Amino acid sequence: MTEVRKSLVCTAALVFALAPHSTFSQDAGSANGVQHFGIAAKRPVFAGACKACPWGILASVTAQALRYYGYDTQICWVCWSTFGPREMADKTKPTMPPGAEANDPLYIEPPPDAVPDISATSESNLIDAWNGTGPYARDNKQRRNYRIIAVVRTTTYMLAAASKKSGITNLRQIKDRMQATWIVGGNDIIFDYYDIKPADLRAKGGGVIPAVGPSDKASRDRRAMAEVFIGTGLLANTPEQRSWYEATQVNDLIFLEMDEPLLDRLARQPGYERATIPLALFRGVDRPIPTVMRPNHVIYVRDDAPDEFAYTAAKALDEHRLLFQVQLEPWYYDPQTVTDSKTVPLHPGALKYYRERGWVK
């Protein structure tokens, strides 16, 4: 080979190596600078929640598991609360919720510019969206196009506590208490049972403080120094649970028992079941306490998701179930409960996988 030909060959090889080939130098989900999302592009969008939120954690676990099957899952870190189920069912693109940046800016990013393909939420939240009840009642419609990939469990107990200095030993005392009473969190069924009215609290100089809020010191101190705390919780510094984390550290709390008729009523709500708060779950829990818990959360898709994707997602989560155990909040993947969805049906693709495993007959 002449020196000229050698030079031409080397130059051509160099040009080829440096050329922007889509399989090497370009982003796998883009072409000519245009982002491509979706299951077909192997870039599904997961409607999760913030990076330290329970459903954000499930989004991260799912993304990691699907990566073993070549999926580059894009996560919406602001599809929390009722946003995700609405965006999933209605096929709408997520947007940044008003004021989202004011709470924990490190936990969020702008959402992908695409309709979500897969999501996670609590079983109770999805059943409300399915039936058009609770926070979805104002939409005046049912959303029946959800299909379950997997049911995973965590332990969030319904808790009620009062600061020792308040003198409150029973939630019945709140109604007639003359001093200002501030309550962090709340629950409509509990408020109704004990006739606790936010307007009455405000009239006496108190009120209700949202359990979810900014993590700055002033906000933490305001929550932690309240008189009463009501809501689901466990000891994890997620935005949803941090009020318990804060209060049990800086405030001496007395954990209260709720009446049996109230517990029965709470346990009849979709997604809830009877439970017992174990001794020493928090500082101040000095005995086992009867309560209810909200254990089930679901990873789900729409009914138009391809069977192959639903099958692969179910398989990936099963094969990499250890990912659930090493997260901020403890999650449990159990073959005995992973298919236990009594209201929203399993996706046929996921069902096929579970039948092959022998977990569904």
C-alpha cells in the first residue's frame, strides 16, 4: 500500500470514528437534538414523586431494574399526590406544580416533556382515582384504564400523639380544650369522629399545620412544637414522614390510642388494614398500640401498555427485588402479595409472568 493510500485510509478511519453515529455518540433517546420518549423508544416515563418521597423511591427502583433489560427510564420527580394518577389515565404531560421549588429543590427536577407510561402510588390513592372518589370526586369521572404491574408493601402506621406539656391524653379532649391547639397533619375520619373542627381550632388561636412542608429550621421548629400530631408515619426523613422524625426528636410525645369503633371505621377504608404499632417504633412509644396501617403501594401502567413491557417490568422487579430493601424507606417485595390487587386488575403481561412463576393459578 502506498503512503498516499495509507494516509487516505487512516484519514477515512479517523473521520468514521469521529462521526456522530446514533449508536455511539448520540443520546440513545434523541435524534437531531429531538428527545424521544416512550416504551417503543425504550425510554418510558415514570410518574413518580420527589427523589426522597416513597413513590419517587419506587420510580428509582423500577428504573434500576428495567435498566437490565435495556430501558432508559426517565423519571418525573414532581408527579406526586393526585398528579400522577390523573396524568397517567388522561395521558397528559406533567408540569411543575405551583410552588414545588420552594420546599426541597434538591429533591426535584423539571419533568420530562412526555406523557408518562408507568407510575407508582398508594393502593388507596389509585382506588380513589379508579372510582372517582376522595380527592378525585371533583373531576366527576372514573378512571378505569389502570393496570397493575406489582403490589409492594411498606409499613406506615396511623399515629396520634400529643406533646406531654399539653396535658392531652385523649383526642376527645381537643374539642373542649380552651387553650390554643395546633395539630400537625390530620385525617378527616378521625376529625369527624372526635368532632375536631379546624374553624374551632382557629377561633381559639390554634389551627392545622400541614405535615408536608419546607425543611428549613423555622418550619421544622413550628411543626415540632405543636400540641398534637395525627397521620400515617414511620421513622424516615421523607417529606411525608419528617414531621414525626422532627417531633419525636425535639418534643416529648405521648402516643395516644384511638377508640375501637374508629379503628374499625378506618380499617374499612380501601387500602387500610388493622395493625399494631410496635414498642419503641418512635421515642415515646412505650407499649404496643392498636391502630391501622396503609401497607400496599402499586406500580402500574395503563391498559394500552404492551404485554411485552408489562411482562418485562414484572420480571425485572422480581429478579432485582433486593433493590427494594436498600432504600430510604423500607419496602417489601413478597411473592404472596405482589399480585394482591382486589380492585384494579393486573395487566395481562404481568399476569402472564406471575402465572409462569406459579404465584397466580
